[in-house]
Amino acid sequence: MATPRRRPVRRLTIVAAASSLGVVISSFAAPLAAHASPARSPVPHSRPGWLTHARDLGRAPATAAVQARIYLAPNGGLDALAARALAVSTPGSADYGHFLSPAEYFAEFGTTDATVRAVTRWLTSSGLTVTGVEAHNRYLDITGSVAAAERAFGVHIHAYSHDGQTVQAPDDTLTTPADLADDVLAVDGIDTTPNIVRPALAAGAVPYRGAPIPPPAGFRNAAPCSSYYGEKLATDLPSFNGQALPYAVCGYVGAQFRSAYEGATTLDGTGITVGITDAYASPTIAADAATYAVRNGDRPYAPGQLTQSLPRTFTNTKLCDASGWFGEETLDVEAVHAMAQGAKIRYYASSSCLDRDLLDAFARINDEARVQIVSNSWGAVEQSEHRSTILAYEQAFLQGAVEGISYVFSSGDSGDEVASSGTKQTDYPASDPFVTAVGGTATAIDATGRLAWETGWGTYRYALAPDGTAWSSSGTFLYGSGGGESTVFAQPIYQQGITPAGARGVPDVAMDADVTTGMLVGQTQAFPDGTYYDQYRIGGTSLAAPLFAGMTALTFQHARGGVGLLNPTIYRNAGTGVFTDVTGPGPDPGNVRVDYADGVDAAQGVVATVRTFNQDSSLAVGPGWDPVTGLGSANAGWLTAIPPRARR
């Protein structure tokens, strides 16, 4: 007997049905396409946003190839799924903590086989070929000609030049037959503009299948540097603003972070598994992480404590700078273990840095349901993200939330993004209201392991004058905590009365991210004299996100499980003291950093610079929530902020 197609709620905005809970995407209006007829409906947000500044190169050849992916809506609609995700994640809700297993999720929200058949009939009747269906009906992969795609989606497809690239894309909003309007969630690939995400900088591993990816080029930090904040003053160099500055730390290690943030707790994350997603997979991660733990005083990994889930192949290795992701994975793994010595870590590698492959990694996470929190240290500027693809990401985050999985993202490393993109904006996915965005601080940990002070992460670089007697009078902005107000998402209810009204505010919380006060990590790299393990300091919100995820594993250990979307719990604790409010500058305007000129050794000399604190583009810290540090950094109070749930 055929499975009936249950009609979902009409999707007008991502979470219109959940508007009473305050999460509405007001700028996600879906205008009708010029080519639409009464019998057709628009695919929301499928008109490329860059069309207004692109150069039209004319109609694409009718026989040119098209490869695309059609994401299908969850049964009942995205609105209903969003409402459930908020209900199970909000303390005080009758459904709080009533999470679904993957099997229960697919029984209630899974896209039906009947929907797949109906969408397939439409596509094939237009001359397109369905080449694959995702195991749980999340999407269909299709191929065909431009002519067939034009028939299917009711548009003309042109060649365009924009932003330094030549692409093939529709000239207007895609449409579907009206009776499929509630079934097609998003379309990826008709617009061939790639959205490349970048890093915000094992035991059980499956061997990499494909051409070997070489290790990244080696890097070391130069001396002098401090083993704790303020240990060494740069009295041999000019003062800065009338003050002798400390030399930068050599890189904090786990014991220092645990002491500063977690205090004397006996919690260690036992019973909790932290997931990590990045593109590609370092072939030396298990050995590097084990070596790092032994050398730097962390607990050795137990058998099976670090595992990996890898795709069948890796692709787009040159486009994505594959080996550059190895350092990100290394930082994420070592930072999580530093904060949660007893937690398990499961690394999920994406096939590439492209959206569809990262979405596949999220599908593996949600369908396994082996983790309670997922750390993600990557993203792209919000306005570069395909608006239709955001809907596919939403579906992944919402499935995780209803299963009790929290998604955490770094907020970005370019401040307000004006210097990098020319437009003031936040990063995505950090700006999504169904993830937790982690911003950055500059963090002073003293000789006793105490967090002496914090300020916002935002760095200007000042060079030493050629005669060595003074620092340059003007600096150059390098990087800083990403944040601000989303231009895509409205203010969610959990931020009402706390963040500026009208838009989703980013970030939610913060941890150490300043490269000057960063973490020491260990990784196998390619040096001029060979390939081997060595250590270096690194920072960015790529550090802040895994520090927070690891620390939250201790919170979940105390709570006896995860909470799904973290944000309602985080903002419920605003002003309670579990987050240390970062209100202004610290006692030092910056530190002196010394680098090898060649990045490896002193053969070509060293370069000294001043790296400032709390100069984050147009963003500033202040009392309460701010767009640099959110509510502030987690402290030991966060570890017990969620009451333990009753044992079942």
C-alpha cells in the first residue's frame, strides 16, 4: 500500500509557526519569480543575491550540463520542527528534555517516500535525471541539461561574471509546480557560485581513500615568550603608550585553561561525547593528540576515547586548501580534551569545505546520535551564504536539537567583516538562531592559574621603527572576535530584553581567542629539515568554540545529559554570574610578540611587533551582552547551571 503524503505546514519563513517563541526570519521573504505562473510556486531565496552587481554574459548553451541537489522539507514542515526544537530545549516548557531518538525523529519528521516519488516525477518529466536519493530522503541529486533545468524550474539560466568568478545561474527565483511547494526546501547547484567555508583560524579511523594530502608547512613561535601571562616584560624594547608591555605567552596549556575557567571541580566530562566537524582529516591526529597530552600534562587518551567518522573520499582538495584544515582539527581535538579530560571525542570529517559536504557530515552526526554537543570552528560571511542553503542547514540544526544535540560555532575572526568583505555583517552559521555562537576574549592567566583579567579580542599590529627606538604611530587591524547583528535573522525570544531589538545578536558567549594569549598545540608539520611533530601557539574563535564545547561537556555530565539548543539555557542564566561579564579594557593595551622572519628558525632573524587588545573593528565590549563577547566567558558556575535530570 502506498504511503500517503502528509501535507506539511506551508513554509513562509523558516519558523513562522514558532513565531510565538520569537524566532522569525523577517528578511526571508519569498518574492514570486517573474517566470512564475498561477500553477507554480517560488522556491524561497533561490534568486542569487549577487545578480544586482553581476555582468550578464548571455544565455547558457541549452546543452550545457547542470548538476544540482534538491533538499526536501521535513514531514510536517520546517516550522513545526522548529517549534518542537524550541520546546524540548527551553527550561520550563512541558516538553523540555523530551528528546527523540533518530528512529523517532524519522517516524515523525522524516520526508516520506511518496514525496520523493512526486518530486522525482516532476524532475524527470522535465528531462532531468535523478542520480541518487539520500538514505533518509533528505535530498535528491540530479543531472541534466540547461534546457531541462529551465523547463523544470521556470527560469532562464545565464552565464554571469561576479566577484572575480564566472558562473552559471538562474536569472530569477526558481519555481516548482504548486502542489510541490511544501516539499522542496532548497535547491543547490543551479547557481554554480561556490560557497567556500574556512576555518575560523585516531583511534578507529578509516584510512583515507585518495591521493595523499601533504602535511602543512611548519611554523614555530620565537622567543622570548612567557609561560604565563606577564611573566616576562619587554624592557629591552621601547615602551608602548608609556608602558612596558609583557611578552606574549608561549601558549597556554590545558592545566592553565582548566584552572582559569573550571576551578577545582571534580567534573571531567565522563559519560559525555563531544563531536567535532571540519573538512578533511589529519592522518596524524591520533599520534599528535597523544603526544601533546603526554608532553603538556593532560590525561592520556583511553582506548576508544578519540574516534573518527570519515567519508568515502575527499574532494576539492586544492580549492579548499585541504592540509590547512589539519591544524584546525588538531586545535579542536586538543582544546576539547584540555577542557574535558574524561569526555569522549568523535571527529566527523567533511569530504570538502563546500556546504553540501558539511551538511552530509551533520547528517552522520544526527543519525548516529552518539554526541551531546558539536564544536564547529568554521564559517563564511553571512551575505555570501546561499539563502536557500541556509534552510538545509536549519533542518540539520533542528534535527540535532530535537535529539538533544547542541551545535556550537565560532563567531569568526574578522570583527565586523568590513575589512574582509566591505560590508558590516556577521558570519554564518554562527548567526543562526539554532546554534550557539562563541566569540573571543584576550585572557590573562597568571602564575597561579587564576584568570587575572579579560578584555575583548581585537588586534592592531604596530611595527618597530627601523632604528628600534619606537613603535609605529599607526597600526594595522589584523583580526578580532566576529559579531554584531544579523541581517538575515530576527531577534529570537531568548535574546529579548538582552540584545538590541530587531535582529539576532552574535555572539552568545566567549572564551579565550586572542592569538597573543592563545593555546599551545602540537601537530606534525613539514619543516625544511623533515616532517615531524612540533608545537606552536594558535588562537581565533577556532580556539574559543572547542574550549566552550569541552567545558560544556562537564556541564552536561553534571546535568546527566544534553539539552538540545543551548541558547534558551544560556540566556536564562544571563546576569546570574555563571558568565563573567567582559566590560572594558584590561591593564595592558597589548603585548610584544616576537616571530621568526621565516616562520621556522632564527636563520633570517626575528621580528618584534606590538599586538594590541580590545581593538575589534567597530565592535566594542561593555556591561551586559556585547557584540564581541556576548554574555561573557563561562566560569565554574556554568558547570552546575543546569539541574541534574532525574535518572530514567
